[in-house]
Amino acid sequence: MSDNIFRAVQSTLIYIERGGAYLMLHRTKKENDCNRDKWIGVGGKLERDESPEECMLREAREETGLTLTRWRYRGLVTFVSDVYETEYMHLFTADAWTGELRACDEGELAWIDREKLLSLTLWEGDRIFLRLLDTDEPFFSLKLQYRGDALASARLNGEQMALKPTAIQ
């Protein structure tokens, strides 16, 4: 086995839908959090021998108290950064669950109307995949390349996307 084996973080991100809103997590409680003060869906890193679906269900239950009963695997997002490890994020939406919403130890949970999402403090790349979810794009592969916290490049299904000038710093 080669010593040059590439390893990357694998994670899940879930946008739980209720009516015209997503359950969002305002990341305010963890120290040294790369997502500090940003709004994101719920989710986290895959554990050993866990499938993306198993991770998604576990993370949703741990962070929200909800047991998801209906979901869709929407896409794979590859994050490349000059600061953080490369990450492959499995993106899901869910619209049915059992249980009661409870407080999260990583931040505040809130139902946010989909029309208001883009006004929140988000990663620039999250704005891209939230638009793809909003237009019900078929399963997609999105590669996001960051320099620091600034989005430098985005490729959707292998095709370069035009970025707004404000997205590149």
C-alpha cells in the first residue's frame, strides 16, 4: 500500500423541509468551528463503516431529536480548500419525520422560509446548492474550491460556473 493514499473527510448535510421552510442551524456554540456564525443545514461526519444514509439519519437525530422517515439523496458536493481538508459532502433533503424538535448543542435551530435563506450568513457555495435544491435539480455533482473563506471556483456536473464578482476575493 502506498504512503501517498489520499484521504478526505466524508460528511452529510440535510435540509429538513416543513411547508416553505428549511430547518437551519446557526452555528454559534462550538469553539474553533469553521462554520462559526454561519447558517447551515444539520449533519456531520461519517463514522467508520457508516453509509451516507446511516450518517444522515444519525446526525439528524443527534442534532434535532427528529427521526427522518422520508428523504432524498440530492447530490455530492466536493469542497477543496487551501485551509481545510478536502471534503465530500452527501447532500439530502427530508420532508417527513417522527419525534419532537429539541435544542442542539452546536447552535440554534430555526425554521427559515426558503425565500429568506439567501439573506442569511452562508458560505457562498451553499448559496449555489440551495438554488439547485430550490429548482429541484436532478442528482448533481458540485465542486467548490475555496481560497480561505472566499469561493474561487464552482463546477456543476463538470462544467465551470460563472461566479458573481463579489464571491471572489
